[in-house]
Amino acid sequence: MSKQSRENLDKKAASRRRFLQAGIAGGATLAAAATARAAGDPAITEVQDWNRYLGDGVDAAPYGQPSEFEAHVVRRDVPWLTADPVSSINFTPLHDLDGIITPNGVCFERHHGGTAIIDPAEHRLMINGLVDKQLVFTMDDLKRFPRENRVYFLECAANSGMEWRGAQLNGCQFTHGMVHCVVYTGVPLKYLLEEAGVKTNGKWVLAEGADAAAMTRSIPMEKALEDCLVAFKMNGEALRPEQGYPIRLCVPGWEGNMWVKWLRRIEVGDEPWAQREETSKYTDLLPDGTARRHTWVMDVKSVITSPSPQAPITHGRGRTVISGLAWSGNGKVTRVDVSLDGGRNWQTARLDGPSLSKALHRFYFDFDWDGSPLLIQSRAMDEAGFIQPTKNELRAVRGTNSIYHNNGIQTWHVKGDGVVENVEVS
């Protein structure tokens, strides 16, 4: 065994010893509190109403709903963000969720012309342009192709966009909630293109939606053939109307505006259709007046979801769990570090659950909080070797003129009373 290998093993062993020691100490504190409650807590020593009376039967809610005590776990919007809600966005309540899969009912939504309500029996998908044969598919036609299930995150390019010029929105839901992650079921786009027969000069595809805005986006042929999916289900059930029912395009790892909803047409061409698209809306303006274009990939990113401004520490001092999410359009997240002092010192967090390419990753960091103020941060790394930058590192290169592709490190200030605020550190 090499010296480097022995050193790595020694570090892992030391880290495990520290974790176990902290766990034993923290466990003792928790056990003491639990013992004290058991001695005289009426919530456990007395019979409660739900012990006394029968509940509703199995037919009371044919489509299940969350508990009434979880009614606060909902999407929220920022009314002043856009002039009209039919061309706006709402945000996933990241601070109230765990794991890596986002429930269908709280997946963020972005519209350019409101939600299209489409009868699937009347919906069609056309493939035309530089193909050997133009085709029109019904929903039944599409479901006869081999289908696949893939877990992907979807992130709006403007996620965290309000934070370019400093801390603005006091909530993880509002700073980072333009992202969700679900299991998509659908047909690989390459199968449909193969059926139509792409001509040799076919280098791009134009995806067009059936909504009132006729949303269109150009995608390079290489990406279309690599992993794009024409999806009709999410998390096992049909797409929600606001998520593109009956079909949408999935463009894994790339910015959300390319994931065209209510998909009705795929046109093959030899160049991008810039004149038909609002490309100026999705460019990153640099300090010298030039713009970064074709910045499709969503860079490695992470955020601590709890504690955060909407999820303060309420249990007081002692054992505390930091939880968060990390993701990358380049593939898998390989590591997440957590800092309690604004980036001066870092400790490796624990990644838990499935680690899938271009999906959300869940991380945890367990520690004993002594009530001192904290500046908590997370920093993610991906399998392509990219490391999440600080906001100031980003600004030094890109300035503050853009609202897109802000993957800078987020800082939360945890006060002594457990209240959390959005702040920045120099």
C-alpha cells in the first residue's frame, strides 16, 4: 500500500471516530431529553382524540392529499417578479422537503403564456424539416415506442438570479426554488428521429410547444440524440397540466427553458432558428457589453435547505442536522463540503440516497450546536472536476448585469436564537 493510500485510510478512520464520538455525546443529550418528557408529557401519557374516534374510510379521498398539518408546504410566487402571472414563475418549497424526488404537486412552474389545457386524444406531435419522411404521432403512437424511466433535475436558468447583486430574497424557496427533480417516463427522442430519418445536413432540432406563446427552442442534434426524452409521465403518473401535459421535452442537465412543454412539433434543420426564439432573453451579459450565448449546461451547485430562513432552528442547542441539495448538469455530484464559519473552514458532508447523473443529490451534516452564531455554506463538486464558486469569484468574471446561471455559494446567518437570514460574506 502506498503512503498516500495509508494517509487516506487514516483520515477516514479519524473522521469516523469523530463522527461516532459526536454521535454518542449527542445521543446522550437526546436520550436525557426524551427521558424527561416520558416522565410527564401529556402528549404521550394521556389518551388523544385520534385514539378515541374512528377516522375516515378508504373512499374518503379517491386521490390522496397531504395531511392538513402540511398545508403550508406549497409553491409560492413573488408577485412583483413579472408583470403578469400568465408569464411568471413559482417556487418549490425546498426547505420543507427531503430526499431527492420532488412531489408532483410542488414542482416549480414557469409559463410564457399560461397553462395549456389539452385533450390528449386530440394532441399530435409532428416531426418535419430535414427528414426522409414527415410524421405525425398520436399519444397512442408514442406509447408504442420503447420507453425509459430517468431521474433528472430541471432548473430554470434564472434560479438564484436575484442574488447577483447581493442578498435579496430571504428564503431558500425564493433564492433556489426554481428547481425540481422527478422520475420522467417517456420515449427517447432519438427513436422518433430515427423513425423519421434525419438527413445528413440535419444538425439542429427546433422544439415547439402548443401553448399560447408557441414556445420554441433550438437544440443541437448531438444533444437530441444523446439523452433527450419525450416524457408523458412524472413520478409514475401523467404529467401535471402545468408541467406540460400530455407530453414535454426533457433536456437533461441543460437550462429549463429548453425543456419545451406541451410539445407539438420537432423540426429538423441545418442551423438554429434564432430569429424565431427570444434568444436575447437567455444570454449572459458580461461587463464589457458582450454576451455569453449557448450557455446551456447548468453548472455544479448546492444549497443548504435546512436550517434556512424559512426553516429556522427551533429545538435549541444540541444535536443539529444540516440538510441540503446539490446538483450538476455535468453528471453526478461527487462531494459536498459544509462550512459553519463563512467559508474559512470546510468539513465533508454525507451524501445519502441515490447518486444519479444530472439529478439532485441529498447531503447531511450532523453537529452539536452550542448556540453561537453561524455562517453556514455548502460547496459542491462534480464528476467533471468542477467546484462550486463563491459569488464574488463569479462576479469577478461575469459582473452583475446578468440574471442567469448564478451557481455561487449561498450563505445563511444562523443567529443565537435559531433565526436564519440570507447574507453575504466578503
